[in-house]
Amino acid sequence: MVSRKKKAEQERIAAQKATADAEEREPVGLADEGSGEAGLEEPARANVVPSSEEVIEALSTELEELEDRHLRVVAEFDNFRKRTVRERAQQETRAQAELARQLLESLDDLSRVSELGSHDHDAAAILEGVQLVETKLRRALEQLGLSPIEAVGKPFNPELHEAMVTVSTDRPDEDEIVAQELAKGYTFRGSLLRPSRVQVKMYRPGSGDDETGEAESES
């Protein structure tokens, strides 16, 4: 009996030892297997392609940024346009004010000439006053950029002259030469302000010194 009990005890201890050895070996195998799977997943993650949802989201974000940038550019341009219009209007106002200031002295002189005419003053004094006003007024306008157009004795220039009347001449060298200035023309800072209204000579053989004017039809 003692011998059988001892043998059974030895078999039980051996079975427990085998079980313990198997349990100790199993985690090592699982760990190795797990590390192997992790190693296989590493390269797979490096080659992951973005999904269509991610691409759409990225494009939508970029589109919103572009639209916001476009709106800012449009707003800046609109502000620049308004500022330019406002500055131009201010410049025109300042130019008109300067013109009015330049003419104030001539206006004062005209008032004095009017007072002369209301009293017993001779015509010579009144004429002298008018000529003084004309000189000062012309000088003020010339300082602002007004220039008279020289017409008499010059070849007719349709860009500067407006022919009102023609007169005959028997001299070929006087053909289309301005004979008389009916109203003076002016340029302002290089641009035509008003053409000179003139009488123009026209060459007509055998006309002699005929100075009879012929009205020219206006277009």
C-alpha cells in the first residue's frame, strides 16, 4: 500500500511540473508571435492611402481659404477705388477753389470800375480801369495754365482754329492763312480749351484785293 501511494504522489508531482513548464513556455511563444505581427504591420501603415473623405475635407479647407483670400482682395480693391475717387474729387475742389481765389482781385477791380462808371468820370479813366482788370485777370489765368492760341498770320489748323468766314486772295502763298481772329482761342495746360474762331484766306486767281467775306458752312 505504501508503495502504491508513493508512486501515485510522484506521478502527480510530475504532472504538475509538466503543466508548469508548459505555462512558462506559452507566454514566450505568444510574445514572439505578437511581435512578429507588429513587425508586419509597420510597413503596411507607411503605405496607407488617404480615404476619399479625407481628400474631400482637405480640398474643402483649401477652397474656403481661397474664397476668404478672394473676398479680402475684392474688399481691398473696392476701398482703393473709393479712396481714389474721393481724393480726385478733393483735388478738383482744391483746384476750383484756387481758381476762385486767383480771380478775387480781378473781381474787386471790376467793382471799382463799376463805381467809376456810376460817377462823373471820363471815358479814359473807365477804359484804363477795364484794361487793368483785363491784364490782371489774364495774368491770373495764365499762372493757372491758360495759354492763348496765336492765329493771325498762321496757317489754318483745324485742330486749333474754327473757320467762320473765308476771304479771297490772289496770292498762292496766302492760301489757307488766317486773316483775322474773331474770337481768341485758348489751351489749358497743353489741352485745347477753346479753338480760335477765325477768318481764313482762300486763294482764288484773279480775285485781286477782294475782301468780301463768304460765310463758310459749319458742319
